[in-house]
Amino acid sequence: MRSTIYAACLSVTVLGAPLHAQDVGRLYSQPELANTSARIAPNLRGLWEEDFLTRLTPAERLRAGPVTLNLPLVGAQRTPLDFYASPPERQVYLPIASVKFLDDVYIAIAHYEHRGCGMGAVSDYVGMLRERPGELSGSPREALGVPANALSEPMVDDVSQKLTKSTVYFIVAHEYAHVMYGHKGYKAISALEAQRQEMEADAFALEVMRRIAVPPLSMVHFFTLVSRLERSPADFDAPEQYEIYLRQRASHPVSARRIFAVADALQANAASYVITQKNPQVWEQRVLQAVRELRDIGQILDDRAMRRFLTHRARTISPASLRAGCKQ
């Protein structure tokens, strides 16, 4: 994550790769990942040991026991957001390749926002990773036409780092929660129980962020990415099909109910998240705007027609159009 910290995502245990999964090894070379690891691993461990573990209550530390942070170059499933925990072994995994992927996507989002564009092209790119991985190679920044010097613009550097840092914190806490609560792998539970576990881990992560007043504005971008990479119940014609997918393929189950729960938590604690900011009233409005956008994402997840439209778009859009997503 350049000079400070990098990012992470959700899962519980190692399962089979998601349908059409993009091998993240196609996006980055081994030497590139090794160099990235040398730069960011100390920062990730610092976040874990100094910024996160020290914020937990004695009861939380006791319940989880000694939890170890692992930083492999590539995750077990080799997918873009391949972050996970193994509760029986008290292990949390933040693969460097997935950390770099998420940071690259945030740089692209910040670059597009700086130029007055939305994140539509980024959303399309992530959808293509799910549906047509063989047609994409190179880093997200290359695929999206982000110039090599994008970080020389202070706004792009600042916004992307803030998005990455808050996402890191959320996911570190989320994965720790899976260990602390002793959550089970998806093969052993129902879709309803899987969502309960994810919501419980989300709630814990948001509570820790509330304690230290970290504005969770990155949740909108993060759940947009997760919702495009991971299939939701609305992608299937019958609940039974989703159950099969969850047990055989899913790595980050997401649902409208889960995202609505995140939105509810942000709305209920908006003032607490921003209490240390210079202009808390302005920041509180930003959090409430994030709440509205999260509810929009949740509605799309429940809309079967919209989900099928997004899948069709991901299967038909030209890779070259991604690089032309923002020509202003």
C-alpha cells in the first residue's frame, strides 16, 4: 500500500474456487509480488499487532485465543479477493496478491473520481473477471487504462490510501471474528447459517471501527466489488441451486440482507464513526450518503432482472472499452 498499509477481504475456510474464477497469478508476476510483500508486510503486521489487537477487550482476546496472521504471496484459491480465516487453527490469511489487487482497484476508482467519472468501468472490469477471466491479463490498473503516474496526483493518492486503510481494518477485524466465534466452513452449514456468520463478523468489525472512530466510507466500494465477484441468491432460479453453489463454489457469500445490516449499523452509529474528524457534521453526512448507496447495492442484489443484466453485460462488453471508461 505504498508507504503505509494495504487491504483485505472476507471468507471463513478454504473451499473450491468460485465459478469462472480469475487466477490472480495472471495479474501479477512472482517477482512483483515478492517485491510488494517486502514493502507492505511490515505495515500489515504493524496494523495487526499495534492498531488492531491492542483495541480488543480482554474478553475478546481470551475468547479467540492466540490468533496468527499469515501473509502468503497468493491465497489458496488464487482468486482476486482470496482472504480467509481458519478458526480451528486460529489463523487469518491476507495474501499479498489479493491485497495488491484491491489497492490497484481503489487507485483506479480514485483516478476515475478525480476526473469526474463514476466507477462503472471498474464494476464492469470486476464482472468480467468473474465471467471471462481468460480475456483479461495484466493488473487492474493496466486493464482500466490508469496511467503509471496516477499517484502523483495528491487527491488520487490520498483517496485511494484512505479507502485501502479502512478496508484493511474492516477485514482484519472481520476475519478475526470468524476465529473468535468459531465459525464453520460453508460445506457444513446452510446458506442461512453462512449469512448469519458473515453478518456476525461484519457487525464485530464495524463495532471495533466505531470504538476507534474510523469512518467506514470504503464499505460502498468494497461491497460493490464483492457483489460483482460473488454470486448472490438472485443469480439462481431456485434456492436449492444457491445452496449447492454455496457449498461447492462460494468464497464470500453476500446477500441483500447482509448489506442492509451493514447499512443499518452505519446509520445507527454515524456520529461515533466521525467524532474525531475536524468537521464531524460534514463527515456524518458522508457516512449517511454511504448508507444510502449501500441500500442501493442491496436492492440490486435482490433484483433478479438487474443481476442478469449485469451478468449479460460482463459477458458481452469489450475489454478495450474498459480503458476508455473515462475519457474526460
